[in-house]
Amino acid sequence: RNSSPLAGQTLGKPNTRSLVIVLIDALRYDTSLKTDVMPFLNQLRTQGACALMHSHPPSYSQPGYTVLLTGAWPDISDGPAMNLDYADIPTFTQDNVYSAANRAGLQTAISAFNWFEKLVPQSTVNVSYYTTGEDQVADEQVTNAALPWLKDGQYQLVLIHIDQVDYAGHHEGGPMDPRWDAAASRADDLLKEIAAGMDLNQDTLLVFSDHGQIDAGGHGGQDPIVLQEPFVMAGRGVIPGDYGNIQMVDVAPTVAAILGTNIPATNQGHPLIAMYDFSLNQVDAINTELASQQSQLALA
């Protein structure tokens, strides 16, 4: 795609010391609501802001990650249409939250499955840990690598990717197998560990998934269960409440608004302004930038 839109204006200073994103791969919305399976996530949900997130097909991880980090739906995001082998994964051609953060001089970090090493331009990531593993052991290593980065909020944007729920869905019988809920419970324990490493008076925590899984295990199609994801935000600046339905493209512009960067240039979503305590000046800047983007996309 040669006609990549150019990045717009930054929105100001960061509204939080550190924004930590925990992406729990394949976590189904219904699983996320089980208080006996994921007690900590549900505690965050009652303390913070929550919503039911909706995505578009194809419900694969690489297209989902691209939507989450660029704010563009698969038809214009220029990301993979399905999951490619590591060697074949293209780096984002479109503006994204990491490029925006880097442009604004912010410090960034990723601890994740190694697909992110190919997708996200590594020149925009200050510190990273990547694994080829997708199971419980890999998730513990990913979490342990990231915990020191949370100390004192030294990185303004941190992504931590937990993969064992997806692993259970593909390799341990699917969501109806008891091993699925067991994996979700372990992911919840890691989430609790991550939150404990943060100062939620100064830092903001964002938790969501990239797709669901059908009962038999697997994803990629148009089944409603694979196109609904949990979205939970807690900590600094968050206005608590249940915000109903949001779209997956809303994540990237929300991250950008909280961090005060430019909104990714190909963004098709809306920053979730109601969920966060932005100043009136920032809301004005956000709305001005969105209007500018919409007119540019209309001309494209």
C-alpha cells in the first residue's frame, strides 16, 4: 500500500506515567466473565471501566494484532489476512501506536510471542523479550521478563502478551475442556502479578483479547463467539463503569489519546473519551484530529 496516510499532530503530554497493555490471546468474552475462573480480571472490571469489544473477520491473531495496534480494520490495515509463518510476517506498513509513541519520544517495551517481533517495527521498541513458546511456561517467562520494566514506570507503553488460553483452545480440547478454564485462571494469576508490579495511582492497565474460540477449539471464521472480546481498563485516569459495546478499532486511538501521541494515521476508530479523565483541551485536540483524519480518508 503506497498511499499510507501521514501521521498527524501529537495530542499533548502523556496522561499516565505508564500504560501497560495485557493481551490475553483468544480469551472469550464469556470466559472472562467467570468470577471463579478469573477473579482478578473481574475485580478490575468492577473497579475500572469495562466493555464488550467487537471485531471483524478474519478472526486470526495476526489480523487482530494489526487492528489493535493500527486502529484500522483488516480491509485497509495492510496486515496479514491470516496467520503467516514467522519468516513471512510483514512489518506494519501503516502508522501504529508504537511508531506514534516513538515519534513522541516515549519509551516502549514488548514481551510477547515472536510474531510481534516481525509485525511491530523494532526500531520503535526500546526493550523487548520474544518467545517461540505459547504455553504456560512461555507465559511465565514473558511475564518475568516484563516485571522489571514496570518498576517506577520507566516505559510509557508496555505490551505483555499471554498466550496459554489460545494454546489450550488449539491443543488441549478447546473451550469446553476443563484445561481451557485452567489456562484462563493461570492467565488471571499472571495478570494479578503484573498489576501488583504497577502503581495504579500513577499507571494505567488495559486488558483485552484478540479473538475468541469456538467450542470445539479454533478460530478464524465469522462465528459470533470468535468476534467478541473482553475490554477492561483500570488505574490512573480511568472513569469506572460498564460502557456497553465498543469496536476493536477503538483501542489504538484510545491508547494514543492516553499517551498524548498522534492518533495512528489510518485509524478508523474512536478514542473512548468517556472512559478516561481527559482535560477539555485534550478532548478538543482529539476531536480536531479525528475530523482531520476523516476528511483525509474521504479524499483517499
